[in-house]
Amino acid sequence: MIIRSKPKSQPVSSEITKEADYVSRRRFIAGITAAGVGAAMIPAVRRDPESSAPLQDEPNSFDEITSYNNFYEFGLGKEDPAANAHSMVTSPWTVTVDGLCSNPGEYHLEDFMKPSALEDRVYRLRCVEAWSMVIPWQGFPLADVVRRAEPTGSARYVAFETLWDPAQMPERRWRPRNGWPYREGLRLDEAQHPLALLVTGLYGKTLPNQNGAPLRLAVPWKYGFKSIKSIVRMTFTEEMPATTWSATTPGEYGFFANVNPQVSHPRWSQARERRIGELRRRETLMFNGYADEVASLYDGLDLARWF
Ligand SMILES: Nc1nc2c(c(=O)[nH]1)N[C@H]1C(S)=C(S)[C@@H](COP(=O)(O)O)O[C@H]1N2
Ligand SMILES: [Mo]
């Protein structure tokens, strides 16, 4: 695991300055319109008076978010997705909705999104590898899509699949134990939670391919591998769906994958994490800091057993 060990130098280009403007403007607007989803907003940045290092949750730079990625279809290195994902054709894009629902169908991305309004959400992303970022996403609630699909009474989970097209995806050394495509899933109540976001952009720009264009999940209280990229299929199921990482290494990765500083990965502690661009380690927060919003989803669930 490669982690940048030096803090980034001060932004100089007008591009980055524009992004900073964008974030503060959107944060202000979010403060007015998204009051119902408190955790979507991140408190104003406080800086250490000595070192001027951010104390809270300064968003990572556009460059950090788009050059340090996990997207194994395009290679296993953190820089491989940025180098290789441009080969993926993201338009036109079709999303299939099927399984236990009254409104199955194949949708052009534009129709799949309608009539949801795009929202700006600044979320922390905590990878199971113990690094994290803060990302200003743009997207719409997964709950909107679930509602329109009208899951039937027996539906208890939603399964997701990433595009799998070997001609466009160069990774040849690794494959999930249950085969490509990359698969993920959520319990239906998790998918209906207002924090679960279908993402189409970041920093107000169209989502870059390496970040999962044109449509990916952001489930901020779970480890990053739950936030599946480049989604082409959503299937409502009664049984817990098989997912890429829990099928590949079941002793290490569970279906729930809620961020939990008290439950170690078998090969490393999850108590602390490194924010990309920082030297110091931060304490990992229960449910990645979204406990007030999501803890009640797991009342009565043994989180050590259902990791
Ligand atoms: N299809 C697909 N989705 C994926 C992955 C992947 O390899 N393939 N990696 C996951 C992991 S481990 C993380 S941490 C996040 C990283 O998202 P980012 O690169 O946008 O920061 O994407 C997740 N979604
Ligand atoms: Mo990850």
C-alpha cells in the first residue's frame, strides 16, 4: 500500500483555486438546503494556528481524488486507474434494473437519473486499507431510484454490478473469486438511507473515469469497497447477494463493511487512518463519523460478527 507521505504544497494554479471557491460556495448552499442530512455537511475547516494544518475535514484536492484510486479493473496500483481508465466508454450508458421489483427495465443513464435533482455532498471516504479522503461529490439519493423501482415485499437487498468489458479493462493478473464483474450490495434499508448517494460528479465536474464514471455509489459510513463504480445493473433480491470482496477473502471482508475502529482487519488495526495528504494519523470514527445518522440501522446486530 503506497501512501503519499508528504503534505501537498499550497495550491497555485487557478484551476485549484476555482475548486476551493466552488467548495466553499457549495458548502454554504448545502448549509441552507440540506439541513435534514446533517452528516452530509462537514464543519468549517479549523486550522492548527502553529502549522496551519487542517484540523477538521478539508476536502482533498481534485488532483489527489483523481490520481490515487482503487479500480482494479484498470490495474492494482493506485496510479493505474488514472493512467488506464480513459479507455472506458461511458456514453451512451445503460443501467438495468431487475429482480424483485414492479418497475424493472433498461434505462439510458439520463432516464435512470430523472427526475432526481443533483445535490452536492461532501463526504469522508474511508478505505479498508486505512487511508481516507474527503470528497465533494455530486449526485442524487439512491433512495429515489429504489422508490421508482418499487421493490416487492420479498425484496430485502439490492445487488450492484460494474461494467465488465475486458476489451476496455486491462487488468489481467487478478480476478475476484466469483469472477468479474465487480459486485456489491446493500440491505434494502441501507439503500434507502438518505446518506446513500448515486454519484455522477465531483468538484462540480463530470465524474472522471477513474472515480467510476458515469455512475457510482458513495456509502460514506462503510469501507470504500462498498462504493461500487461504473454501475450497469441493480438487482433486488431476497437473499444476501455475493459481493466481490466478501467472496474473494471472506475472512477479511464482510458484507456489511461498516467502518468500525474496534473491529480489526485480520492483518491490521482499523483504529487509525491516514488522510491522504497528511502525515499524522487520525483516529478512525465509528461508522466513519456518521453514527448519529446510521447506527440505528444496526440495532441488535453484532458488529464484530457481521463485520
Ligand atoms: N468496480 C469497482 N468499484 C470499486 C473498486 C474497484 O476496484 N472496482 N474499488 C473500491 C475501493 S476499495 C475503494 S476504496 C473505492 C475508491 O474510490 P475512489 O478511487 O473514487 O477514491 O472504490 C471502490 N469501488
Ligand atoms: Mo478501498
